[in-house]
Amino acid sequence: MSDRRAARTISPVLLGVEDAEWLPVTAGESGAAVFRSADATRYAKCVPAADAADLEAERDRSTWLSDQGVPGPRVLDWRSGDAGSCLVTSAVSGVPADQVPAEDLRVAWERIADAVRGLHATPVNQCPFRRGLDAMVALARDVVARDAVNPEFLPVDQRQTSGAELLERLTRQVERRREQEAVDLVVCHGDLCLPNIILDPRTLDVSGFIDLGRLGPADRHADLALLLANARETWTDEEQARDADLAFAERYGIALDHDRLRFYLHLDPLTWG
Ligand SMILES: Nc1ncnc2c1ncn2[C@@H]1O[C@H](COP(=O)(O)OP(=O)(O)O)[C@@H](O)[C@H]1O
Ligand SMILES: [Mg+2]
């Protein structure tokens, strides 16, 4: 049985979390099984024992980030054993930002820029985690060596190219990207896509960030690349997308480096698998 299917058979109750009613949440990018408590105040993320380290990383990062005053889930419970691991967190109330229509995302957009700037302004020298370029390239090497790249995560025009070739193209840039990273390291979310940003559906303010398993010091372009590309799926046309990118850059306070964005956008799909 694959890990992914194994995860589906795990539940918070099985792993010893108090016997509340837990409803499966189908959305989510990873193979983890995610549940919401019936009263909607808590989420439980469960993984098989083989993935315990990833969930432990998410637990520690969630604790650290809430101590920094950045809005996100609080850690409420943690269970780990032979059957798997379960992380219970407080619900960040609202809707994931990929679930709102373009006009609402546009209203929330500057507020998202503010929230991301706030996250990136967290004191990086106090951040005990690692997720920088070298760590991501090492992860990509492992995924590619195992031939585990998921073609669905790749841009359409890269799906016919081998993972090894895609990685080789990126490797040529690594030295330059490492130099850029070294002079401008910030605390990145690490998987900054719209489903991991929760919005208050009434005010369209940012309620918080979730899914913090890859948080750590990195080039801010790593986060911005994912966010801008993912938001493109909500914007209705190229003009709106261009306007949104400019508005984001202005509000956040950055001159976007499009080559660097493309590098991080192409590296990301090689790191999952
Ligand atoms: N603490 C939380 N507060 C609000 N929503 C959550 C929380 N945890 C999970 N969710 C919901 O469940 C979905 C999947 O959880 P997530 O941690 O992002 O899993 P994955 O790693 O599989 O993407 C999220 O996109 C969000 O809709
Ligand atoms: Mg997620």
C-alpha cells in the first residue's frame, strides 16, 4: 500500500486523540489525512509513521511562528507511535484564499502582501529551522533520483522532459541563486500557495497562514514565485494578472526579479514526491 493510501486509513481517534467527531477534509496538497472537528474549532493532520518527521517539522514550525506573533494555527495536541502521527491545531477561521472569486482576491490582495511582508520581517537570525536553497536542491536531487517527480505539478511544457534534465538546467543557476539568497535571507513560509492563506470571508482580511512544514530562512522570491503563479489561476485574464503582480510588488515593496521567480517556480515541483 502506498503511503498516500495508508494515510487515508489513519484517523485522530486511531492515534489516541480524544474521541471527538472528526470529519475528513478532502482539500490539501500532500498525502496527509486532514480532519476537522465537528465544531470546526480544530484540525487534525495525520500521517503514517514513515512521514512522522515531516509532521514533527510542521509542529515545531507552527509553535515557533505563533510565538513570533504571526497569525496561524496554535498547536493543541501531538500524538506519535507505531501507527503514525497526528498534529492537532486550532482552526484559523475563514476560507482558503483559492476558494474566493477574483474580485474578492483582488480586494484581499494588498492585505495578503502586507501579511507576507510581516511574515518575511520575522527576525531571521532567531529562526532555528533550515529550508534554504541548498536544502531544497538536496530534496530535489532525492526526488529525481527516486524518479518520483509528479508530472501534474510540472508546467505543461516541462512534462515531456526528464526530471534529471529539469534539475540539471536549474543546477547551472544554483551558485548565483545561492549568492543572492545569502544577502537577503528572510523567514519564508515555504509553501506559499493560496490554499495555505486563510481569509475572513466577510472582511477579506488575512486570518492567518497554515501548513507550515517548510517554513524557514530562504530567498523571499521562493515564496513570491509560488504565490504569484498560484494566484494566476484565479485571475481571469493576463491584464488582470499583470496588474495584480504590479500591485503586489508595490505594496510589498520590491522590484520583482522575474528570472529568480522562474527559477524558484521551476524548482518547487521537483521537491515534492
Ligand atoms: N489549522 C487550520 N485552520 C484552517 N484550515 C485548516 C487548518 N488546517 C488545515 N486546514 C484546511 O485543510 C486543508 C489541508 O490542510 P493542509 O495542512 O494545508 O494539508 P496539506 O499539507 O495536505 O496541504 C487546508 O487547505 C485548509 O483548507
Ligand atoms: Mg496545504
